[in-house]
Amino acid sequence: MTLPKKLQEFDREVFADCPAISEMKLSKSNKTYKVEKGAVLSKDGKQLYWVLPAKKKYTISSKTSSIDTNALRDCKMKKLVLPAHVIDLKRYALYSKNIKKITVDTTNPVYAKDGQCIYKKATGELITAMVKNCLLYTSPSPRDTERS
């Protein structure tokens, strides 16, 4: 799959019925996005927009601080490590039918895990709960709630 050179807006929903996508290309001259190690990221790498559906393993880049809505939804990963440098999760950022285990780096300044729940340290807001190894719930961010 090759994305257009002048791509300015990426919507992963366009690929919702394409579970076999394992490779994607995008011109290095694109000013908005880049494709790197099986994921679509902002040009600076700070925003993770989408992990390709066929990916069974993915390590979040050390530059990435934010994960976009449904970025992991279609991937085939079973485990995810949420590193310390990821400090912004958009609504449903961690939603996935396939992820069975999420580990949060204990030095993450924003998020923590207690049992099967991931929450915001400052407010106690529930972000995600895993029940019987199934992702159950992802809370909306305050920005999403304001737009509703």
C-alpha cells in the first residue's frame, strides 16, 4: 500500500476492512506524516496515528508522546508496553480486540496500572480496564467530552 505523496489528513477508518495490511509506504518528502516500522506517525514522530493491522509486535518509538484514537484497534499484537514518554492518550487509544496485556512503565508521569486498570495518576480517571484478558473500557478524554 502506497499513500499519496501530498497526504495531509490520515483517517485509519479508511482501512478498517483491510486486516492484512502489513506494509505501507509514503514519500519521505511528505510534510505531515511518515511511515516507520509498521506505523503511521506524525512527521516528527510525536503522534502515533495507526499501527498496521498485520503487526504482531510493535515498540512505541522513543519520540512518541501521544497515541491517537483507535491507533491500535486493528493490530494483531497481544502485548503492549506503555512507555514513560507516552503522556497523552486520545479516546479509545488503547482499544484493541487482540491486546491481552498492557504494561505501564512505572516511571510514566501521567499513567499508572493497578491490577487490570490503567488510570491517570493525577485524577484517578479510569482509562482502560481489562476483564478476563479482554479490553473492556476506554474512557473519553476531557477534550472529547467537551466536543460531544
